Amino acid sequence: MRQPELVPDARGHFGPYGGMFVPETLMSALHDLAAEYERAKHDSEFQEELAGLLRDFAGRPTPLYLAVRLTNHLAGAKIYLKREDLLHTGAHKINNALGQILLARRMGKHRIIAETGAGQHGVATATVAARFGCECVIYMGATDMERQALNVARMRFLGAKVIPVTAGQATLKEAINEAMRDWVTHVRTTHYILGSALGSHPYPMMVRDFHRVIGVEARRQILEREERLPDLLVACVGGGSNAIGLFHPFLDDLSVRMIGVEAGGEGISSGRHAARFQGGRLGVLQGTKTFLLANEDGQIELTHSVSAGLDYAAIGPEHSYLRDCGRVTYDYATDDEALAAFRLLAEIEGIIPALETAHAIAHVTKIAPKMSREEMIIVSCSGRGDKDVAQAAQRLL
Ligand SMILES: *Cc1c(COP(=O)(O)O)cnc(C)c1O
């Protein structure tokens, strides 16, 4: 194992990954954003305002909850859930949305755009735009709009304009293309609140930093409660923001192992999945160099997952780097395994997780029984499952 660097270089490289692969017209906006973010990071007024919003508006700190019945059921390691599902709007996404809306205000940009997959990032963005009185436009794939109708209605009640994107597979990748097209056209008045640790520099670093609060709290909470660090961290990985937010504050703690769980869809051999580290290759997509699902000519392949939030062809560049270093390992859970975990957590703990989160829970059900009762796992409970109930009912009830 190689000890990873904790920050990217000045142009956003995590080892050979990351960078700024964008049209010329966006370069100056990205440099301005990176510079403004550096200033904000060291501005105590900015940090205090963000901390106040995270506390009073979003509901931080979130509990670190000992899942007693799940632990007993699996008869292995002790399982703690980091309850991001209890945040306002129902997932970790609000941490990043609040940080970025404060940056947009600092830069004098009053029009906000975003892409969304499952709709959770769109809801978080529409929420902070309403809170700060900004115009808000959300791009969403038409396929995702169908499977996440509840979140579409929420965004509209929050005053956002939701624009359906019908190109290609009509999911997240196409929504990001449209958002980038909008940004190129309106860059002087508009800030793009990107929703995961993805895209061009400075987004992967900045989004990660806004989510580090997850790991910082979890580390403090477990030390208070158990007087030692956990043995294992588990999180699902779409772009990778909830995972990197939990993992990053523990990277120097070499006794703590970490596993990111990708979407295995209908199985790797079926080709219908979104597990970029299972047969993916190095490439460039939407601003960043990283592992992605593409054919030999570099054409992006179709992806599939039961959870819209994990259904994306590229993984955040820092995850590619942490995998190379051997610091974090990556596995996957299939749709069926995630659905079973969704049902298990609901029945046994009284917590209905998001289908994305259910991938992390599914992995825990495989690994916890192989660990001793003295060992401890913290799993990122990244979101709640209200948005997924109708879809899960179709498959399970
Ligand atoms: C969006 C989302 C994810 C996936 O995004 P990451 O950036 O990988 O965290 C996971 N869980 C929930 C609940 C989400 O809403």
C-alpha cells in the first residue's frame, strides 16, 4: 500500500487522474471558482456561516447509530450507521449544496443550475436556491424523471424549473451534458452546483471537502463512544461523494480499512451494471480523467442500476487514485442484493434506506459475518428510501 496524498495538485490531479478537461469557454470560470473556493476555505466567516446552516437548516451533526438488531442478525462485527438519511431533504447531498450556494453568493451569481440522477441532488439544490432566493434550473434525464416522480414534484414545489433531457439513455450523463451546455452559455450570471465528487477541478476536491464533515463527525463520535477507531468503513459509490466524505478524514489512520461499493446491476457478466472498476477503463468524461465504462473506441457504454443515483459511467477521480494506492478497495452489489438489503434494514432496524445506500448495506451483510464480534464497521447511511418506495414495491411486494 502507498500512503495517498490528501490534496490534488494545483490543476486538480490525484495521481494520474482528475484534471480539467473542459471547453476553453469554461476555463476562466473554473479558475475563478477554484480561487474563490481557496479564499472561502480560509475565511472564518464563511466557515462559520456554513457550520450554522449545516446545524440549524440541515440538521447536523447526524447520529452515529449502533444497529443492534442488524449486528445480532449477522452475528459478526458491530455495525454503526452514520445517519445522513436524517438530514433535511433526506440525503448527504445537502452538505455540498449548502457549501456551493454560499460560494455562488460570494461570486455574485444568482442563477443556479444543476444536474440530477435520482433527484436527490436536484432537491438539495432547489432547496438551497429557495433558501437564498436564487433562480434555479435542474436538468434531469426523462427516464429518471419517470422513476423519480416524487422528487420532480418536490423540486417544482421548491420553485425550480425541471428540464427533461431526452438525448441518449436519458439519464444522468445526458443531464450533465445539458447542464454544461447551459453553463457555457450563461457562465457570467450562473453557478453550476455539481452534485458529486466528479467533473473538472475544482469540483472533485471542493465537493469532497464539503462532505468531509461526515467522516470528521463519525471519527469523533466513535472515539467518544468506543474509545477506539473502527476497523472498516463501507459506503456506496456513484460519483463517490458520500464515500469520500466518510473516508477522507480516516485516510491517515492505517488501521482503518475502507470499501466502496459500486452498482453491480444485473451482474457484471450481463454487461448491465455501473461498476466502473469491474471491466472499466481509463478515459475522460465530462471534465475529468478516471475509470469509466467505455468500449475500445472510447464510446461511453450504457449503464444500468436499480438505483438512479449510482447509474453513471464514471467514478470520481480520487477513488481511482485511492484504488491505485491500495488504500481503499472496491466491490459491487447487484440490484437483487441491494433490494434484499433494502428490505432487511427496513424490517430489522425500522430504517428504510435509499436504494443507493442499500448497496452498502448489502456489502455489510456479506462481510460482517466474517468478522469478529470485537471488530467494528461504520457504514454510510447516505439517504432515506422514501423516493424509492414505489419502485421497490414493484419489485418486492
Ligand atoms: C446521490 C446519492 C448517492 C450517490 O452519490 P455519491 O456521490 O456517490 O455519494 C448515494 N446515496 C444517496 C442516498 C444519494 O442520494
